[in-house]
Amino acid sequence: MNQNQIKSNEPEMASLLLGAGFALASLIILPAVAQRVGLGSSLTIALRGALMRAANRF
């Protein structure tokens, strides 16, 4: 691989990692924290939707 190919893959990898982080947060971390704090399921679903919309912007 030459230097140009490595540099062109960096934005894709960053987007992939960011998307994976948002998915992990919305599917696993957010419900666990919401249950611990005592948030209702409708608020948890709304927060999950907001996280997924934020992930789609990147």
C-alpha cells in the first residue's frame, strides 16, 4: 500500500469507528444507564433515535 491509499482510507475508518461507537452506545450503554437511572422506555427510545440520527450525519 502506498501513502496515498493509506490517507484515503483514514476518513472511512474514522466514520466506521464513530458509527460503531454510536451503535454501541444506543443499543447497549444507553439502555443500561437508563435502567440504572430509572428513565422510562419511551424516553430511552427517543434518546436512542437521537443517537442514531447523530451517527447518520457522519
